[in-house]
Amino acid sequence: MQGRDTMLKIVECVPNFSEGRDMAVIKRITDAIESVDGVKLLDVDPGADTNRTVVTFVGSPEAVKEAAFRAVKTAAEVIDMTKHHGAHPRMGATDVCPFVPVSGVTMDDCVEIAGEVGKRIGDELGIPVYLYEEAATKPEWHNLAEVRKGEYEGLKERFDSGDSYWTPDFGPAKFNERAGATAVGAREFLIAYNINLNTKDRKLANNVALNLREKGRAKRDENGKIARDENGKKVMVPGRLKYTKAIGWYIEEYGFAQISINLTNYKKTPWHTVFEVAREEAEKAGLIVTGSELVGLIPKQAVIEAGRYFLRKQGKSSGVSERELIEEAALSMGLSQISPFDPKDKIIEYRIKEDEPLVSMTIKNFMDELASDSPAPGGGSVAALEASLGAALSAMVANLTVGKKGYEEVKDEMIEVAEKAQEMKDRFLLLIDEDTRSFNNLMAAMKMPKKTDDEKKRRQEAVDAATMEAARVPLEVADMAVEAFELAEITAKSGNVNSVSDAGVAALSLRAAAHGAGLNVIINLSGLPDTEEKAEMLQRVEELRALADRHEAEILKTVSDRL
């Protein structure tokens, strides 16, 4: 079974600005960020002592790129580095501007974004830009401290020296007295996370933290003295978890100690692994992990994987709904011990997600809307709904097979089917609204003015583009519906015999979806001029309809034989 990326493309940007006291200045910068459509401002964290503000916003890649540039531009206008003083290291009005992949984008995508934004800052604003961390063009510049060496006060000497090592990636190799320099980079999402212990003893908590963190602890000799190498540096014994920073502390407000953790790469060291290893190390120290606390936001995928892990550990199917997976993760990790864990507040995708108008309706309201004289929703949305029902039925049969006597040999296969079916179900649900949205966009294009020749030309171009998009959506439904037959076929052949009829209904639903979506492709393309792309799409529809017929017949025969 081939995977399909169904995630929205979301990038996080966490720029740090050299102003933490003048809220009017900070608001000018955040207003510039919020002026971009498709961006959501999540957090503004000013610090008076550091005289620095950390801003967090998310959105689509294009929107985030534009918002980041506007923020840097505004900061250069409202912050004068010749007058800046603060406790935190810094080298510019915008000190750092990292881009972080959240969902639907890769680290390579964020490296590309960093390069594009960095070039624009250098070219249009005349600010020296250094790429750092994953975007670094020199191995040494992966380390932000190296890029920022000498801070703002050392920039003039850096450029006057003529040392080619300090030639910026973008912008002039010249001291910008007012704005300084900016480091633009790409990094993984940082999860800030605290694990609660049944003790008030900070030292015990810190001992567990030292066993966890990548850096580990100082090695000691037989006399208890810290061991040092030939250069006099401490010899360290690494901890168990890479990409993990941790310390122990006591929180008087809570009345217990915690292990405070920064997880810098949850894709390589999973979030739930940190929790499990902490439990093991706590038990060695005679302690019990009583729960945990998420500080700030977390990507949905980290929570989903945690839910799957704990369900598998219990011997249950992890092919359940997204909501159930999140509930399982929260329950297993004790995320509500200190305060209620609300996914809408803590999961980054949910903070920016808007409810889909059709999918969020009750069944009755959806049917009433469907039966009204409005042209949308129509057959395209219904085809996507039928496909989602087919995928959901496949997941149901698979889940009813896992853990049942006599089906032990197919347990792993059924879990895989259930997980895949849940993903496809969710994508089909999104396409219900996407089909109606594309139709509404077509109607908007058709209402464009057409009095002059130029207006007629622009209108026709907009109508053709919207029509083609309105055809692509149902084509995706038909394509995925045929792909989903594989899941129904597996459940029909190997699933719980008491539910085999549901595998048959899944096949019937998927065939209806493929044919229904195909009809919508054909009617949308009918008004377009003949092109190679149009011909290919029409040919693909015929292939998908034939495949759907064949798959349905094969599955129904299997179901009939087993009945």
C-alpha cells in the first residue's frame, strides 16, 4: 500500500527581535506579520531584562515567507541597534529568523524558504544575512553562537577586516549600523515538555534528567573526582536520548519536582520515547512518573504517533480515529495532571484550522443542504462522502478483526489496513468541502466583468483555470477510491467473517464514489477546449471506472463465498 500525503502545508516561523520593553514597537512588528493573509500569530513573548521578544506565527509556506520579510523590514525601521542594550546575545534588529517544518513540508523545504527570505532581506533591505543551523552554508555556521560571535558590537570590525570567512550569504559585506545583521535558518520543531515526579527533591529529579539528556553527566574517577581529558576538559558520559536537553527542578506552586525537557528533534527521538525512558530511569531511582506537562505547542503528528504507540503496547489496534489517538496519548502520558489538556489549544494544526462548513454539519443538516436548490454541495461532494464511508467501513472490519481468536496471523496486516483507511477517510472528508469550494470559485470567476476585451480575456482565463481545478478535485476522489479498494479486498479476504458483509458494502460505496466522481470530472471538462491535459484526464476517468467495476466484482464474489 502506498502512502499519500494528506496534511496541510504548515510552516512555523520564530523570529527574535531586539526589543522587549517598548510594546508599541513590538506591536508594529506583529501588525506587519498579521497583515498577511494565511498567517496566524500564535505567541508574543517579550522580555524586559533581555530586551528581546520572541514571536511565533504559522501558516502556508508562501504566507510565512511574506510575513517574515515584512517583520524583518518593519523591525529594521523601528529598532535602532545603536541604542540597544540587553542581557541576551544579539547582532541585529531581527536577531534570528528560523523556519520550522510542522506538517506537509520537509526540512529541505524550510532550507529553501530560508534561502529565499534571506536573499530578499539582503537584496531589498541591505542587511547582511547569515544562514544557520540546517540552512548553513558552512559547517561552522550550523552553530548560531559561531554566527553571532562578537555580537552587534563586533560587526564593524568583522566587515572592516576583509576576512572572507565573514562574507554574508546575502546582502552587503558592510556594517549596517541601524539594523545590524540577521541569522536566517531552518530547524526542527522544539517541544518543551515537563515530566512530573512523586518527589520534592530537586537533586533526585536532576539525577534522572542527567541520565536522559544527550549531553549526559561528567564522568568521575574512583575517588569521586571529575575526570578530565589531556586538554583539561571534562569527560562526559552521554545520556540515553539524543536531541534531548534536560534538567531537574522543584516547582513550589505544584509541590513536586519535574524533569524539564527540550526535545529538539521529535522525528528522530519520538516524544513518547522520552516519556517512556523517563519512566524507566525514574523507577531505577525509586521514583514514579505521575504525569507530564506540555509547555507551548506541539505538532499533531507527534501526538498521533504517541497515541499509536500506547495502543500497540496494549495489544490494541492503532488504526482508530485521530480524536481517539490524541485522547490515548493524553491519557497515557498524564497530560492533564496539572491542567486540562485541550488539543485545540496545544496542537499547532488545530490552532490554525478552520472548521470545514459541510463536514462539521450534522447528517440531517448536510442532507437538507444537499436537497436544497443550491447547486453546491452536489454530486462531487457526495462522491467524496461515499468514498469516506467505504474507507471507514474497511477500517471498522480491520479493527473488529484485531484481537479476535483465530485471526492472530493477520493482526499486523489488519492494523496497517486500519491505519491507512483512517488516513484515507480523513482525506476524503476534506475533499467533500474542497469540491464545493472549487465549484464556488468557478461561479465567482464566471461573475467577473466582461465589458471590455481585456475583461473578457481575464474572465475566460479565470473561468478555464477554475474549471480545471474543479475537475481535478473529483479526479483525486476517483483515483483514491480505486486505491482504497485494496483495503476493502484485504478485509474481505482475511477480516472477521462476522463483518465480511461490511467489506462488501465498502466495495459498493467505493465503486459509487469512483463513478460519481468520474461523472463530475467529465461534466467539468466538457466546456474546456481540447488539450493534452484534458484528454489525459478523460482517459484516466475511463481507466478508473473500469478498475472500480473489476475490483467491486472481485470483492463481492469473495464476500459471497465467505458468507
